[in-house]
Amino acid sequence: MRKPIALLGCLVLTAVSLSAYALNKAESDQPMLVSAAREGFTPAQAEDLAAKFNDPSGVVLEGGDVALFGLLNHPEVSKTAVIARSGPVMELEVAENPEIGQVRFQTDLGDKTLE
């Protein structure tokens, strides 16, 4: 009679452990809210997410926390430079090209142009 009770106890402990693991994993798999991300990342989070952003496997293309971190911290994950402007702003000439508006394409809403 001891074997069935021991087996039952083992099954219960396994079920409880797996449930706790699944619950913990589900919480960690939830994407970070943008409002929470705007408050900042811990140094450990920032280091981990920056490393994943630059990972050649393309994990950043999956979106989620890695992409969110990269978008909120672009200078941290990509080479950028602030270039100070000196001198007056040069005005650009207007050179409209009406041919651009003639481009046609199909969408779910029907035949469209860029006009």
C-alpha cells in the first residue's frame, strides 16, 4: 500500500512544481508595458536587452522587450552622432514631381494612387 501513496505524493509534488514553474515562466514571458519601459530599465535588463538587440539571430525582429528597448534607447544600441549645425539654414527649392502621384497600387480598399 505504500507504493501507491508514495507514487501519488510524487505526482502531486510534480504537478505543483510544474504549475509553479509554468506560472513563473508565463509571468516572465509577458512583454513589458511601454509605460513601464519609459520609467527605465535596470542595469541588468539594459545589458541583457542591448546584447539581444545586436544578436545576429534577429531576435529584435520578433518585437517584444528587445525591440522596445532598442526603440526607446536607440543611441545605446546603434551608432549615432549629434552633429551641431553651424551657419544659416539653407532653404530647399520646391520641385514637385506630378508623376509620383500617378503611381497606382492595389490594396484591400481597391485601386489607389499616391495623390
